[in-house]
Amino acid sequence: MLELLDRQQKLTKNQWKIAIAATLGDMLDFFDFFLIGFVLAFIVNGWHLTYGQSGMILLASGISAPFGSLFYGWLADKIGRRKVMIMTVLNFSLATGAMALTPEGAWFYLVVCRFIVGLGVTGLYSVDITLVQEFVPTHKRGWLTGLTTTMLPAGVLLGALLGAYATPYIGWRGLFAIGLLPALLTLYIRAWVPESPHWLMRMGRPEEARRSIAWAL
């Protein structure tokens, strides 16, 4: 049954929907991940942050990132790619949105939120590429994975543009509120992204895997 994917020469519209979900997810992922760098420029003087406090805010997500990859990668093998993809998007977007509620001067609150953001950011990156690869022929996996990651810099650019032009109108808390919007991507995933046929076969659910492949093809 899985051999049908490997014999495929041209991707279908439904396979592109999965690739688009992963591409958008990674772009918004990096938007939330690097947003703190632009926000910090607006609060560092007003809050009289020390170099150490600023460094902890910036470093927190980097510390948690490896653990997010390991945990969500393990979880995706246990409960499925699709569920974990949704969980990771909610993880980093809700944690970013929560920073819009940061009390004045509460730099440690930002550290905690950024630690949680780091878990979800690398978790999504670990899971969505796996999902895309398990829905396409092996001879297209490298190319499509590269295509999926091309929009990563666009997330950083979006954060820079909003930091420069939107902050005067919505404030730095408004930037974090915008970081909550990627949660809407879960509606796209729920509507268009089925479970991986490879994972379903491994879990002994061939009928569901057959339906998943039929949808993709």
C-alpha cells in the first residue's frame, strides 16, 4: 500500500495542502521564536534590565529547545504526528500570547513564558517535517523538506516589520498578542491534515492508513 506513494511522480493538491501547513507552521514558528528580540528593544531601558536579566530572557527558549525536540518527537511516535503538530502550535502560540499579559517590570515572567515557547518551537519543527516526508514519495522528500524550510526567514522578517511599524500603534504587548494568531493554524491542520499513513501502519491500523493514502493521492 505504501508503495503507491513511492511510484508517484507528481504531487497532488492534497499533498500540497500538507506541505503548505508545514511551511506556514515553520514560518509562524520562527516569528514567535524571534519576536522577543524585537520586543526587548522597547522594554530594556524602561524596565532598567541588566545584561544578565536581558540575557536570561533571550536564552530561556534556547535552553528548552532541545528538550522540546526530544519530548515532542517521542510523543509523535506514541500518539501520532497530527495530534502532536496541533499541540506544538498551541504550545508556542499560547505561550507567546500570554506574554501580552506581562506585568510591568516582570522580567522573570518573560523568562518562564519564553522557556515554554522554546519547547513548542522545536517540537513543531521536529514533527511537521516528519509528517510531510511520510506523505510524499521518497525521491521527493529532500526537495520538499527544503521547500518547507524556505519560509523560515520570512517569520523573522515579519517580526522585524511589525516591531518597526506596528509597535507605535499597538505597543509591545500588542506584538505578543499577534503572536497568538498562529493558534488559528490548528484549524487548518484539523481540516486538511490527516494522520501519517506510515505511523498508522506501524500502529496496526491499516484501514485508516489506506484512507489516509487515498486522500493524499
